[in-house]
Amino acid sequence: MSRVSIADRARLMWFALRRGLTHAMGRLASARPTEWLRLSGRNERIAIAPQSLRTADPTRASEIYAGRFVLAGKIVVCDGRSPFAIDPPSPEWAEALLGFGWLHHLRAAESTITRANARALVDEWIGLEGGYDRVAWQPEILSRRVIVWLTQASVILADADLRFYRRFLRSLNRQVRFLRWTAGDVRDGLPRLRAHIALTCAALCMTGQIGNLRRASHDLAAELDRQILADGGHVTRNPGALIELLADLLPLGQAFTARNVVPPAALLNAIDRMMPMLRFFRHSDGAFALFNGMGPTAQDLLATILAYDDARGTPVSDASHSGYQRLEAGDTVVLMDTGRPPPLTLSAEAHAGCLAFELSSRQCRIVVNCGMPGTGRTSWRSHARSTRAHSTVTFNDASSCGFLETRLLRPLFGTPLIGGPRRVKRSHDTEAHAVRVSASHDGYAERFGVVHQRNLRLGGDGWRLDGEDVFLPARGEELSDKHPDVFAVRFHLHPSVRVAKAADGRGATLTLPNRDVWVFEAFSDLVDLEESVYLGGRDGPRRTVQLVIHGQARRMPRVAWSFALLEEG
């Protein structure tokens, strides 16, 4: 297994120490005793409340009013106690509570009672947050809370008296000051970008913050230029990051207009690049492909964001900067991971799924990756990120990347990827009657002396996908007998697909929910039917199966297979 370099380990340690120092300075700068120096909340007000694109369920408002908090797959009944004083059932529940995203449901109810309930709950937290809470003041959670408080300000402050108004502004100012100190040391990727979005939003929405707008806009523009790639993908290679970011960036752009301030060019350019990538990652059923941390698709939020896309053009087929390929013909879509792992500090949620692909046809998913669940991620993370959880090839039951497990650094960096593919070659060709993709990676070259190459060909009518997995020697003219060479070619199937194994053991018949019948064939060896789990659904983990071709690379250096439409429903 590849090991993290001394330089990378030293860089992580230095980042952890610097983050600890900036957090201490941020707490000092935002401490209550220093407020008299600023007279915060006396002459300030909320100038605008940006629109929130996140969908809400008004029926949840009655549950919250009754003290029943359903968050992150856990239910807590308060029984008259403050939800902020209750021991959380899981870290995810605590993060969801303290991020205040549930305020959207109270706003959707549009009643005097729910507005008063929202104000009372915010006031409860303000009264308790004087005692420093490690979770609540994590910059990643604080950023979400600032954005929610600003977008829901019209609900929180409706019918509020002057005393609460000032308490609210003082608390918001404290949080923004803390975030201003710590934004540069927030965990890299989506959390850091969201911190800069929160600071820019605060500078636009709050009077008295406009003096910070120039710096906040500059820092946001620099972070957008760094994190949004040329083809519109995110630097972490997680498709879901695009939905999360656009849900915050689109209202932010409107806030600039509402304050009669010209938005940074980097903001508008980033939105223009990201919009087409939303269509790139969509399958025929409208859901996103399950790569690199992607979980259940928020279809309602995605539909809302796509309504802002004026171009509505055909997605690109070769997203080389993001490291993905899209093959589309007729009613069939194939999406393939052909990229290297993201950099160390950006890989906390990345998966070891190089050359994995997904297949869908006529609004039905056929071949999938296991994906990441919407809740309970901690218990599934190690499995979901492994190579065996993807529709690609595993060698000797090992992942193509390593995972850096350190108890000391896990709270700051999670479990980043180490090692893995360094050279990923790919080509994309469109012919008269077919689309071809060929890609290879060297993630197994150092340990097992083999390079995995995958060739895909999708017919022009979309009725047949031909594939070939080739095992090339990393050095010399043939595979060395010094390394074990056991491989498994895996095809995880969506749980809605009914499978019947062929009589000769060299294939299977797949019946889709729309009664289309597809046939899988392997031309070189027997096909096994093994258990699998699908984690990318909104209803939690579901049992499913996978088609697996086992073999030894020296005996069988090429494995050919195909998926073909046999009969339309």
C-alpha cells in the first residue's frame, strides 16, 4: 500500500497547528467582552434577505413546533427541553441541528406560530452559545448557519422586538468575525468555499459590513477560480458539490444585484461553467452518477437550479479537466470515471473508483456504483470508498488507492486518499455509428506490476455497449510472475433490476422496471452473481447484486463483455 510522504504528513501537521492557532485568535476576536469596542448591533440592521433555493416541507414545521426533530435519519423528542441542550444521537444529527437548515421548513409553513417558533429557537441557541461549543463553532457548520440565518432573516425577525433584533445582530456579528479569522484554514474544498460565500453574503446583507465586501469578494473570486475547473467540475471531483454550491451561489448573485453592486466576474463565470456540468452528470432518470462521494440526488433542488439555466444545451462528452467521460446514444447514457484522485487535502470524500462506469437507459438505471448514503455515512464510508464498491476492476481484492488513517488528523482532514493512479490516459472518439472511450490507469502498477485499461464502445442507436478490460504489464513485455494476479471485474446492478443467470454461466438476463430486457454476456469466462448494496437511494441502503468475472491476469489478459438490449418492454 502506498504511504503518505514525509512532506505531505508535515504539511498536514502544519495545517492542523495553524488552524488551531487561528481558531483561538478567532474566538478571542469574537468574544463577548470585546463587543463594547465595536458597539455591535446598535446601528446595524439586515438590509436584504437573499432568496433560498432549498426546498422545504411545511408539514415538518408542526413536528418542530411539537419538539420533534427529525434530522440526519435520527429522531429526537425534546419533551419540553431545548434541542440544543440534549445529547445528540449522532454527530450528523448535531451538525444538522446546529446548521439550522431546518428553518426552511418553518418558513414554508407561513404562519405566525412558526415564525414565533423560529425566533424562539434562535434565541435559545444565542442564549446557550456563550459557552463555547466545539461542534457549533466549527467553521464548516458556522458557515451554513450564517447563510441560513441571512436567507431566513425575514422569518426570524418577523414581529421581533428591538431587544431580540439587537441580540440577533450581535450574535451574527460574532459568528462573522470568527469566520473572517478562520476562513483561510477551513478544510479545503466545499467547506472553505462555503465559508467565503457566507462572508460575502454577510457583507452584502448586513449594514455595517459593506466595508468588508471588497476583501470578501476578492477572496471568494480567488477561491472560485481555484476550485471550479475549466469544464465546470469541482476540484474534489464530487458531482454533488455542484448542486450544493449553485444553491448558494445563485442567490448570492441576486444579492449583488439587489444591493446595486456589480458581482465579481469570477462568480458569474463559475456559474456559467457549472451549469452545463449539471446535465453532464445526469442519467436518463435525472439522477446524478455515483462518483467520489455522491449520494442521493436532491431532485427537487436540482430541478430548481436547472430552471436558472438559460442555455439548456447538450452536455459535453469529454470533461477532461474533471476526469469524466460521457457516452450518449439514443436513450442510453454511460458515465465513466477517467481521472486521477484529487490532491491530498481535497480527497477526504474521494473514492478509489478509477475507470468505474455507470449505465442507464430509458429512465432506468442498470449498472451503478454503490455510492454514499445520505445519512449514516460514518458506518459505510470505508466500504463505499473502496474500489470493490465500484463497477470497475479490483486486483487481489485491493483498492487502487490507499487511505490515510490517523486518529489525530481525522477531525480536520477525514481520511484522505494516498497513492493511487498517477498516470491516467484517455481518448474519446465519435464515429458514424458508435462512440468510443479508451482509458488506462497505473494504480496497481507499483504493487502488482499491472496497468488496467478499459475500452468502451456504445452503438449509435444505444442498444449495445461493448467493453473490454485489458491487463498490461507495467514493466517489460509481459506480466511478471512475481506478483499475485487475481482480478475481479465487477458490475454492480441497480436494486430495481431483476437478474436471471444464463444457463451456460457466461451471462445474465436483466429485466428493468419498464420491462425492457437486457442481456449481459462475458465471452471468456464464467460470470458469478454476488451480493451487493446500493447506497445512493433516498430510502437508505438497499440489497442488490453484482455480476463478477473472476480470473488471473496472466492466464486471461483480456476480458470482453457486453450489455445489449434484447427486448423493449
